[in-house]
Amino acid sequence: MTAVTRRPAVYARVSTSEQSCDAQVERLTRACRDRDLGEPVVYRDDGVSGARDNRPELDRLREQLRRGLVSVVVVTKLDRLGRSVGMVLRLWDEAEAAGTRVIVTDQGIDTSTPAGRFQRTMLAAVAEFERELILERTQAGIARARAAGKRFGRPPKITADQRAECIRRLSIGESSRVVSQALKIPASTVRWIWRSARAETPPRPGVPLVLRDT
């Protein structure tokens, strides 16, 4: 059986097309050589926002991680991997599952060291704290809105007369498309009205159970 060759990977990213990853790639390649990590495979996303979870070259790097082909991932700063703690932690989890180190040169992070593992634990705590804050603020906002009389759920798009006429026409076998055109309401709304009406009222003999779309 042929042994799997694991190679170091450097990842560089800039947010706009006016910028270039060249300087990052040069520094990261030199860092790999200085640390005797070997000649790296370069992954670079030029002009791609760090707020995006899916990026062409980062996706390719993650696929190589899953295949066990990466020995170490080297970046200049954490925000090159992602703009949120959650995004960074997801990639670190994938690297850990693959037995791969993550080195962040400018911030002195190396996940193979006790200090690096401690920093990861701290980041995870920060991420949990952020999630709890967001949940608390969301719940407080909903409570304030309800106290002010705001209603949640699907807003009504039709009148009671339109709904009644829609149900009547569908009950005699008209298609959802015909009813939609006649009443000038979306076909999706016509179908939603029919489903809700069937759920509220037991089926009667002679009334179609399935809508015709044409």
C-alpha cells in the first residue's frame, strides 16, 4: 500500500481585487522553510471576503484536510481564515480531526503547543458567549415587539372574500393556475389556502383532494 504524502499548506486571502495575496504567500512560504516544514502547497483567495464561509481555495484546502493530505496549515492572521470566531473554530476542528497543526505566524499561535490549545479553548469560550448574547438579545427584542402589539407569522396577503372565492373555485375543480390568474394572487398562495382549508374542514364527497396546476 502506498503511503499518503502529507504536505504543508499555506492559505492567503485578501478582500478586494485591488489587493494581492503575493506578499502573504511569500511570507508564509518563507515561514515554512524557516520552520523546516517543507515546501508548501499554496491556496489563495484573491478578492474574496472573509465573511463568506464558502471560498474556492479554502474549500479546496478543506477537502485536502478531509483526505488527510495536509500536515500543517499556515496563515498570517486568524481573520484570513474567517471573520467570525465560529468560522475559525470550524476549520480548526476539521484540522484537529485530520491530525493537522494550524500555525498563525503574526499572532504566535500553534495548535500543537499547550499555549496554542489554550488559545483555542479561549476562542471557543468567546464563541459560546457570543451565541448566548445573540440569543438573549433576540428574545428580548421579540418580547418588546410583542408588548408593543406586533404580530409574528405569515402576514395576510388576501381578503376574507378572496379566500372564500378561492376555496369555492378550487372546490369545483378549477386549477390553481386559473384561480391565481382570476383572483390576481400568487399560485403559491392559492395552494397554501387550499392546504389550510383541507386541514380545517373534513373532505366532502365530490370535492377534489388534489389540486390541478393547469
